[in-house]
Amino acid sequence: MAEGKGYSHILKYTSLLGSVQGLIILVGLVRQKLVAIILGPDGVGLISIFNSTSKLLGDATNLGLPVSAVKKISEAYEQKNSTRMEFFVMLMRSWCLLTAILGMVACVALAPLIDMLTFSWGSHTLHYLLLSPMIVSMAITGGELAILKGVRQLGWLAKISVINVFVALLLSIPLLYIWGQAAIVPSLVITSFSQMVITIAYSYRLYKPRFSFSRRVLGKGFQMIRLGLILVVAAIVGSGVEFAIRSFLNREASLEVVGLYNVGYMIITTCAAICFSAMESDYFPRLSTENGHSFTMSQMANRQIEASLLMVLPMVIGIIIFVPLLLPLLFSSHFMAAAPMVQIASLSIAFRSMYLPLAYMPLARGDYKAFFGLELVSGVGLFCAMVLGFISNGLLGSGFAIAFGSLFDFLVSFAYSKIRYGYLLSGKVLKIICFHLPFVVAALIVAFALHGFLYWFLGSVSIIISALISYKFLK
């Protein structure tokens, strides 16, 4: 791949999916703003706990198919073998339906235990029982999205994402406005069901719905399942850490603190999603087709890191400076206590832009045990850092924990990629960091030491210079 072509491809699809993700984020933030006004920090915290629990159960029962299938389907797509493609699609859908049923049964069976682990007050077992259909919708939706990613239908993925976020806004807000916290579970279930219907409406147009539950056919999926099981455990670690963090905050502090943490964490992840949205949908399928060529994979990873850093570093400075405006604008003044946490945690976006391209390398190479090991180390490190950070300095300590966790992830992944795949960080990455670092540091000093005119003037200057540096590199 020529250098110019490689960068233009990254920028093209990052711009496409990033602009779509920006629209999704904008609509999502409008929705979150309304939810925050209607329910307050307690309600936002409750939604956060239910969502993290559902994600944990979904990740634990989907057999890793949403990721392992992308690799298989992408390889068949590159071979232009339509018969093989159709078979893998049928196999994927059949297994996803079985995992959907498994997830629902697990949610029903474990509801009392989950209630005991997440809440120290009241009884929420019925809530978890009613959330079980959400697990079904998530499993089927994940399978259909994997099919679309594998065959590079990025345009359809973008359309589905935009429609889904508008539907979520139109369905959930009226319910929450009328019935308040009592409507949280019904709104989550209805929203996830609508997203499933919209996704299969597009996916079934591409490949007609076909299923087979014979042992002979399902047995052909065991290789994919074996690969996926490692991913299941890795996903459980990731979801489990988020679940454990929110449960820890709920028990050690209050539901209000969970809401503040979730809002801060949401700002970080949603802003990062603008630049990282192309990683799973475009970068990973392309990387999978080069899984036997270490040099090419290293080139692709470096170019992805360089392009990502150039896009996210001005954004990081922007978050640091403008978060005092963003929190009351996007949520309400009740969430201002999360501002220092967000300013420090925003550094994690830069670290993740270097970590994620490396994290996909073991997946593309089929080195699933290594991927699991890295995820386990990452999850344990983040949880320990979060416990220590929160106990020592509350929400601000949580911000440091998030930033440290992402830096730790990058260092571990870099060390492994260097030893296992001979990966070397390009000189351009170091050059980009050196050019931007002074302005990131300046923004942090401004954020915690200055007020009034100097705060906004020097902060704005830092953003502008950083953006100009990125523009020069990209041009």
C-alpha cells in the first residue's frame, strides 16, 4: 500500500464514519440532556447500572461471534466466494439466535444474584427479569452488524447508526417524561428492540434470512466458536470491570456519584468515538486480510496511529478547556462536579488512539489467547487504579485512573507487539507527540490554575495552535 493511498483511505473512512458518529453523538447528547433534566444524577446512575449489566450478560453469552465472525466473513469477502459468504452468513445467524436465547435464560436465572451484587438498597430483581428481552435484541443486532462489517457495507452501517439514534430519542424521552424512573427498564427494552428491527431490515436486504439448526451445519461453526470463546472471556473482563467500577462507586459512595462518573466517562468515550468509529468497521477487516505479513501490518498500524493522533490531540485540548461549558450545556449544572475528572480523563483519548491499532493486531493474527491476556491485564489494572484513585481523591482520582489505565494499556500492547510481531513505533508518531505535548500541558495548567479572561484566551490559543499543527501534518 502506497503511503499516500494508505493515509487517504484512513482519512476518507474516518471522515465518513466520524461525521456520522458526530451526528449520532449530537443526537445522543440531546437525548442524554433531556434524560439528565428529567431524571437527575440518580436516574442517570440507574440507567448506567442497567446498561452495564446488560452489556456484561450480552458479552458473556454471545460466544464472541460479533468479532470472530467479522474476521471469517471478511476473509471470504476478499476471496469473492459468494457461496462461502452465504454459508457463513447463515451459520452466523443460526448461532446468534441460539446465543440470544442463552443470554435471556442467563439474565432470568441470575437476576437475584445480580441484584444482590449491584444494589445495597431495595429489590431490583424484577427489573433484571424484565431486561432479559434486551439481551435477545442485542445478540441479534450484534450478529447482523458483524455481517455488514465483514462485507464492508460501511454506508449501510452509517445509515443504521443514524436511524437508531433518532429512534432511541423519539421512543425513550416521552416514556421517561411521563413515568420517570419507572419507565427506565421499558425504554431500554423498547429501544433495543427497535434497533434490532432496523438493523435486520437492512441486513436481510443484502442476504435473505436463512437458518439451520442441524448438527452438521452448526458443527461447521465450532472453529469460529472456539476462536470466539477467548473473545467472550476478554469481553467479560471488559464489561465486568465497568460493572465492578459502577457497583463499587454505588456501594462506597452513592447512586449520584455513579451518575456523575457515568456522565464524565460518557463525554470521554463519545468524543473519542468520532475518531475511533472507523477502527472496527474498516481498519480491523483490512488488517485481517494482511494477517500473514508482519511488515505490512506494522505499516498499517503506524499510519492508523498517526492519523488518529492528529485528529484527537486538538480534541483533547478542546475538552480540557471547554468542559465547564459542555457539562451544563449537555446535561445540567448538577453535573459540574464531574468537570475536573473529565479534564484529566480526556488524556486517555490520546493514549487509546495509540493503543487500539495495536490491540487489533493479535485479533487479526488469530492470536486470541494473547488478546485475552492483554485484556485481562488491562481490566485488572484499570479496576485497581480506579479503587485507589477514588479512595484517595474522589472523582478527580477516578479521572487520573482512567488516564493511567489507557497509558498502561498502550505500554503493555506496545511491548507485546514489539516482542511478538517485531512492531516498531514510527518516528512520525514520536514527532507528532513532541509537537503537540507542550500545548496539552499548557491546557492542563490553564484548566487548573487560571480563571476568567486568561483562561479562555490561553486555552483557545492552545487549541488553535494544536489544530494548525495537525492540519499541517495531515496536509
